[in-house]
Amino acid sequence: MHATIHGERTLTELDFARLSKLPGRELPPALAALLASAEVTGSRAVPGDVVTM
């Protein structure tokens, strides 16, 4: 499956940790790039109308 990602990405600290520790030898390049460029924030800072993992 191919996805085009536009714009900024914000991840909660917990979601970032979960994605960073996916099983396997190394992360797919697209996911590694997304994690490297994402803004990481605490869960309490995310507005109630925003969906997280």
C-alpha cells in the first residue's frame, strides 16, 4: 500500500514510543522519516477533538 503524506505530523510521546519499538530488524524508511520529522508532545497537550492511536 502506498500513502502520500502531506503537512505536519504530531505524535504523542506514547504513540512515538510504540511506533519506534515495532518488532523487526529496522523500521521501513517511510516510517523512520515520519518519526524523525514529527513533533512529539505529551498526551495531555492534545485537544479532545484530535484522534490519536
